Amino acid sequence: GVDAGTGLVHSVECTAANVHDIVPAVKNIREDDEVVYGDSGYLGLQNRDEIKADKHLSSIDYRVNRRPSSCQKVSSNSFDWDRYIEHRKSSVRCKVEHPYRIIKIIFGFRKTVYRGIYKNGCRLFMLFASANLYMLAGAKRTLAPVQG
């Protein structure tokens, strides 16, 4: 999960390869989220039982990209509103990809070596925390102290 305002990663979930992306998606939604963006792998997220049962999760606006094959083709002389709307959703959703770029290019994590889900998860937690610190340093910002 990535915060749309800052671009910082706030949650990471590691699962086996045979687990669909939509299954752990609920764990990445925070209490203060009002809008959730996702790619076409998250279609039907708002229809899941755990979302319908929770009052807060059911009130969230889910903006999930449709599959390209579901967008109808229009003639060349008219404006394609469906593709424009999907492009706008993707422009917000692309913030998720920036931490991956840092992890792949700066830290050199291009290939996952199977060491078990726990060890790979620990490595990813460390890499995403480092990517957050790298983005903060690039923006000349610091982490605010936790008050509580």
C-alpha cells in the first residue's frame, strides 16, 4: 500500500505465488483511506464479503482500472471518455511503481531468490523501508516523530 499524497509505502504483504492479489488487499487499506486505487487485478474488491461486512471498508470509493479488452473502441473522430478515465486512474496508481523502481535500480533487487516467504518478506520490508528513507532524503524531508 502506498500513500497517494506522499508516495511513501505504508504496508507490505508477502504471500505465496498461488495467492491472488485481491486476497490480502484488505490488509493494505488504512482507517483514514477514503479512496482506493488498483489495477485490473483488483476488480471486484468491493464485492468481497470482508469488505461488505465492515462499515468503513464498504464506504470507501474503489477506483479500479478495467481490463483494456472491456473498453469499447470508438471512431477516430470522437473523444474516447472510457480510455481517458482509465488513464486518469492509472496516473494516480502509478505512484505505487516509484518505490519498485528505487528497489530495482538503486538497490539492485531484480530477481527474487526463493528463501521462504518469511525471509523474502523480511528482505522486502527492509527494502521498502530503505526506499521510503531514500525518497525522504531526495525530497529533503525527515520522518516526523511519532506522537502518541
